[in-house]
Amino acid sequence: MKVLFLSSWFPTRIHPLNGDFVERHALAVAGICPSAAIHVQPDDHVKGKIFEVVERNDGALFEIIIYFKRTRSRIKPWTRLVNLCRYGRGYLIANDILKKKFGKPDIIHANIIYPAAIVARIWCFFTGTPYIISEHWTLYLSESSRIIPSPRITRWAVKKAFAVVPVTPQLGMAMRRHGYRGRYFVVPNVVDTDVFIPGFPSESPDKLKFLHVSSMKEEQKNITGILRTIKQLSMIRSDFSFTFMGEATAVQQTLPGELGVPEGLIVFEGERTHAEVAEQMRQSDVLVMFSRIENLPCAMLEAFSCGLPVISSDVGGIRDWIRADNGILVSSGNEDELLKALIAMFDSYKKYDKHALHQYAVDHFSRTVIAGKFREIYQNALKA
């Protein structure tokens, strides 16, 4: 069975981590089925031509990235039309490469409804290839339908799919609330449990090491709320450190000084590779998240796999996976609850069983488990 991933978001030279959770799903499936991925991306730095093709094949997943140069015009309808045609042409170019080097896929796995599901629907119309749709976007958790792009055509694409596969039940319910009808199956995000493994606990740690890993987007991740809480904690005790991994803004980096947080307690590491994140987690004690809105963050699953307990706000699908033996839930935006949870960890973090946490990740989020769930959906789609 050959699987083709079409994704609205995917890691590229422009955004190396954008949609990396999609690539992780694709790599998991590639472990049990021949798999390819296509992504079309505008890039104004394409020089001397309109299209640029980049192929990547690490022996597991065959990736085809098509970059195209956008046209610029004062006539906006013309600009939109030309760029839409170039976007579509990018898929035709990728399809030619796919046929020569991969062959005809048996099933299409679209990721992020807009616009990949529309492409999958058109592909299905001309080739008869069935498709399913995975969704990760927190956008659908909003109560406002006005912010959802092209709702009529995307609902049509969803209705024609064999299955809709959100990463959490809450996301699925939100999508239904916005009028997206279909067969729903939940498959969570995946973690490479061979890379994210527990480290050895320090014999005599002098500081409790907190860690936060995310995109650092303020409106979603509430970094300011974490920093204010760290300030409150620093007024009680100083035997801790707090590391942020992600692309922090200038405002976020200067805020600790403005709040009066003692020097050395907070470190901003910047954006890092998966291997570097895994190494940092092995050297840390607790992962802390304080998001305002969330589905199922990969960082939380990676922390479990590294044997770290997690403190997180109770949003999205997080409550389905955090229990008394692997972390603490706090109310979204409640800095007093977050402070109490941080303080509680000083006495309790050693009580969490690192190897039990890792096994929890293996049993629920490993590549083998997630790939098996997708294979079952693919097989049902092909039978139908």
C-alpha cells in the first residue's frame, strides 16, 4: 500500500519547523508503508524562474517540495488568480515527479484542511484515489466561524473524505460544531521514543530544572504569564533554573529584567533541533506549559518519553493525557495555580517514575502505535 501525504504545512527552508508534526506522522507511516509527501510553498527568493523543485529521500519518506515565486501586481484579483494558478501548477509538477519515482499512490493522506484537503478532493476526482484528512489546527477551537478560511469549499472536501482524523476528541467536536461532517477517528501526535529517552537523575541536584519548549507565540503559549510566575517563585526560593527553548521575541527576552527576576534563573536557548531538545529534556526535571489554547503539543509527549512530569494548563486535549502519576493540570491563565504547581514539584518531582513515563509514551504515542492506527484507517478506506 503506497501512501501520499499532501500537507498545507510542512518543514521547508523558509519555516524549518512549520508542520513538523505532520512530517512526524509521515515518517511513522513510512516505517510500515512506502510513503511520499508533497508540499507546495511560495518563496519570493526563487531567482530567475517561477518554480524550484527540491527532493529529499532519506530511504524512508520521499519528499517533494515545490517552491514558486509569487507575482506582484496592483490589481489584487489578478494577483490572487495568478498565484492560485502557480500553486496548482506546483502540484502538477510534483505529480509528474511522483509518477516517475514513486508510482501511483493507493491512498492520499491530506493534512490541515485548508488548502490541502481541496487538492486531495480534486486529485480523488480525477484518479479515484481515496483520501483521509488529519487536522491539527487550533483555529477550529475558536467559537468564531468567521476566521475559518473558505468554509464552504473546505466543508465539501471534508464531506467527501473517507475519514477525518483530528489529534484530539476536543478538536473533533469543535470541527463538528463548525459544520464539518464526516467519519471521525482520533489519532494523536507521534513521538520518536528511540530519540526521546530518559536521562540519568542527578545524585545531588542543587537546583530543580524547569523547561519550556514551544513556538513561543505569546497569544497561544502565554510566555508572559510563565515569566510573571517565575518572578513570584523567585521571591520564595532561588534553588531552580528555568530554560525556554523556542524563538523568543525581544519583548519576552527583556521582560525578566523588567520584572526584576534575578540574573541566571532564566535562560533563553532559542530554536533547536529535535536531538537538541531531547538532550535538554534529559538534563531537565519538569516540563512547564501554560497555553491559552492547545490541541496536543508534541513537547508534552516528548517530555513523557524522556521521563519528565508535565505541568500544563487544562486546555484542548491535554486533560486526556495528564494524570496524577505524570503531571499536574492548572487552570488556563491562573498564575496562582501555576505557582502552587511549581512549588509542589520541588518535593514531588523525584516521585515520578522516569521509565514508567517513557513506557507510557511508547504505549500511546510511539511511531509503531500511531502508524498502526493510520494503517487500519487506510485499509478501511480501501475496502470502502
